[in-house]
Amino acid sequence: MSNPAASPDSTATDRPLAPLEPLVSTPVLIDQVYSRLRDAIADLTLPPGERIRQAELADSLGVSRQPVSHALQLLKRDGLVCDSGRQGLEVAPIDADHLRQLYQVRTALDGLAARLAATRMAQGTLSEPELRRLQQAVATGMAMTRGTPVARQVRIEVAFHTALHDASGNPLIAQTVAPQWAHIMRAMAATLGAMPMQEVVWHEHGEIVARIAAGDANGAETAAREHTEADGGNARREWLARLAASH
């Protein structure tokens, strides 16, 4: 990951040369801070609209403000953090139109992944571990209860879709989705509905896997597209309802 330019309030250029030697590890530290903050935004520990206080974040993470400042610039580039007032930052809001766009892309990519996975199955090139990984993800999802924490529900959902993308045999699918996972995960965390809805979702996941296991490329693609399209519509409606209720 490239090292972005320091923020305007950085004092790194005022330091003597000798102390700069330990900064060889700074890119790694920036990556660690970035990952921690991205995960906190994805699981709503840092919710939409939360004002960013660099000093507090630095103290909480046990680091200086410099890697926090760099990490925040990367998060701003990703659209997870935005400007707030004069030289301030906040966690970016969840935008309903952006949700729609995210799920449009997911619908296309999940459909493609399911088709390719089923084609590999029909050709005998989908491995047993790849199929078992999909089946295990579905079994884990079906075992969830009303008491399952939302964060775990999100992780299990992500585990299924990443297994699906990997089963496609086309690494560009996973690489294309990867930068969007934090956006997708926080939308999931904010909009996951009641368990009856989740039971429907996991039965649909099971249908996708059944079609893949049967080598039914058309059926797998259709099942995946219909599922993700419906999932996106539900997420957008739920988020709009929550926004309306909060005003």
C-alpha cells in the first residue's frame, strides 16, 4: 500500500533525521491502524455520522497521531470517512443510492460466480474442499438463532459470499468486490432484519449451493441473482425506513 502524503498538521518534516530510522515499520503500522478503523466502521462500532477525534483514536489504539492521520486519509479515499466542518472528519453516512449501486454490482458478480462455480462442477474442476466450504457456510448460517450477535451474522454472510466468489475460479471477482466489503458489511449490520427473514436468506443460499452441486449453471446464476437482488431491495427499504424513523 502506498504511503499517502502527510496531513497538514503533521510535524514529521520538523523532526531531526536520526529519529526517522524507526519509521521503516510505519507503513505496516498504518496498515494495522487502517484495518482496525475500517473494521470498526464496518461493524458499526464507529457508526455513520460519528465525529472523528484523532487524539482519542490514537490513545485508544496506543499509537501516535501520525499513523491515525494517514489511515484516515486512506479511509476517506475509500469513501468510509468524509469531511465534517472545518478540517474535521466523520464516518460517512450510509447512502440509499449507494446501497442500490452496491447491490447492482453484487447481483451481477454473484450471478457470474455461481454460474462459473456450477460450470466447474459440471466439468469436474470444482474441488471437494471448495464445495464443502460452501455447504459448511450454509449449515453455519442455518444454525443461527435470534440470539446470534449481528456481528457474527455479518461474518457468516460474508463467509458464504467469499466462498462463492472463490469457487468461481476467477480471482478477479473476489478482487473486484474486496474494496467494497466494508461498505457492504456495515449495510448488512445496519439493516439485518428479523430471524424469519434471515431463515429465508439462508434457504436461498442453500438453493444456490444445490444448483452448483448439480452442475446447473443457468439455475445457479438465476438463484444467485434473484437472491442478491432481493437482498439489496430489502436492505435499501430497511435503511430508508430507519432514516425516516430517526427524523
